[in-house]
Amino acid sequence: MLDVSGLSAGYGQIEVLHGLTFTVPKGQVVTLIGSNGAGKTTTMRALSGMIKPRAGSIKLNGREIGGLESHDVARTGLAHSPEGRRVFPTLSVEDNLTLGAFPRLTGSRPKGDVNADRERAYTLFPRLRERRTQLAGTLSGGEQQMLAMGRALMLRPEILLLDEPSMGLAPKLVEEVFRIIRRLKEEQVTMLLVEQFAMAALGVADHAYVLENGRIRFQGPAAQLRDDPQVRAAYLGGG
Ligand code: ATP
């Protein structure tokens, strides 16, 4: 499904990622964990074309997508729900969702029924249905986070990248976000997840990679990393 090999990327003169190799198999949830500044968000940005890889390869279903512009990456079926709730503030909730399907409609992937997909998003996030005509910029932070996830799902993604989907949310909403991630997993949505709540991420993931200073330090089945005392002490704060 997603095969990343020797990926290096950074900003200006600074190289942040130094040759990452990892895979996300079809239908699985893979999580990247690591301390602040390890390069998790940078990895997501490099995968979705927001920044250009400097070396290495990124293959989605065998096709090289490294170096494509982000809108072309989206057309191949990689959806990125970025850190920090990027929604179109002056458009309604409904229009934000509809726009999420746009790269699919202009690409070579199956077009499908956008109205049915929007219904599915509203079923997952009933709050968005209640607010369908409201301007996205006036939603609460948690609602914007849900809209960002809902919009990413409108792509019917081959793979969904979720960067800190619970950031800034009240505890009840954090639970809600993890409930939705579990439900998507049951529906066999392939996901790459970055989360501040590493224990919760390991609880839902199949496999995990630990990033340290832009390199993969450990990897293994999520359950195994969750029980590893060294990993717990270093990255999970015992929590
Ligand atoms: P966190 O858990 O704090 O979000 P992270 O693992 O996601 O951390 P990144 O956001 O990928 O880490 O940052 C990795 C490194 O890249 C950091 O040293 C950061 O300062 C740097 N960096 C991130 N974004 C930029 C940018 N736009 N320009 C320059 N440097 C950046």
C-alpha cells in the first residue's frame, strides 16, 4: 500500500528527516511516535507533497508519488488531515465537505456519489450535520477538527494521514475522535496516525515506528511497543 524508503526532507538548509523507511499495509493502522521535534509532522508533510522530499521514494500502490504537488498526491488517493484544523473559514461546513471530494472527481479514481459520502461524514460526525450551513471559521476548535477529518474522508482515501486529530480537544472529544478512528479501522480504512496521546495511539494501531531526531529508532507491533518498559519510559511518560 504505502511504501516509504530512504525518505529525507527538511526546511531550507536544515534536514529534519534522515532516510526513513517504513510501510503502511492495506487496511492497517500504523502510528508514528516520538518526542517533540522528532519529525512526525514533517513526515506527514513530505508524504502529502506539502514539502518536497530531498531523497528516497514514496510509493502508493506501487506508484511513485514522491515529488508530486500536493493536489496531485490527493488525486492518487492520499488524504491528509493536517495538524491545526485547516478548514476554509469563509465556506459552510457542507461546502468544506464537498470540496474534500474534489481531487477524487478530477482524478482517475472512481467518482462515486458525493452526496452519499457527505451523508456518511454526517453519520460519523452528527455535530457537523447540525452545523451544516454554518461558516467553518465560526465552528469551535473541536468542531473544526472533526470537519478536517470529515473532509479528508470525502476523498474516499486509499490512505488517511491523521496528524494530531485530538489536539486541543476536551477529554470527551478526544474519546470521540478515538472512537471514530476505531470505527474507520473496522471499515478497513488504511491510516497513518500521529498522536500526542501515544498510549491511545498504540491501543488502536497495528504497528508502530518510533522516530528520534528524524530517524527510526524502533519499530514493532503496537501492542509490543506498548508493553516495552524502555519505550514507555522514553516516549510514553509512563502514561
Ligand atoms: P511535535 O510533536 O512537537 O509536533 P514533530 O515530531 O511533529 O513534533 P516536526 O513538527 O516534524 O516534529 O518538526 C521537526 C523539526 O523541524 C523541528 O526541529 C522543527 O523546529 C522543524 N520545523 C518544523 N516545521 C518547520 C518549518 N516550517 N520551518 C523550519 N523548521 C521547521
